[in-house]
Amino acid sequence: MITVTHQTTLVDGVEKVVITAPALDPETGDYVREIRVLTGPEGEDGIPVFVLRVSGAERGKIELTAPEQTF
């Protein structure tokens, strides 16, 4: 559990944002997914500089909703 009431993180030079599909974590039994922010130029996708990993007991608990569905 995290108890941060407000946090803003600025990442400059973003080359790509990757949102992984929910997957079952065999160690915990929870569903997990990641939001990865990458900057360039190292590697094909760039350098991962920020990763938000979320988990939930049910797949539906970690669904993401956005106004534009481009991911």
C-alpha cells in the first residue's frame, strides 16, 4: 500500500509509452500490468526511465480507461 496524496513526475524526451496487458503473477496469484515510459536512443525502444507496476486480485481491478483508446 502506498499513501502518497499527490505526486507529479515529469519525464522529458519521451520516445515511447508501453502499457502491458494484464498477466497473472504466479508468485502472488495477483494480476499485474505495467506502464513503461521510455526515452531514447539506447536500444530499439529506448531507455525505460519510469515504470508503474500495478497489481490486483482480479483482472478487472487493473483495467485502464482513457478518453482516446490508442493503446
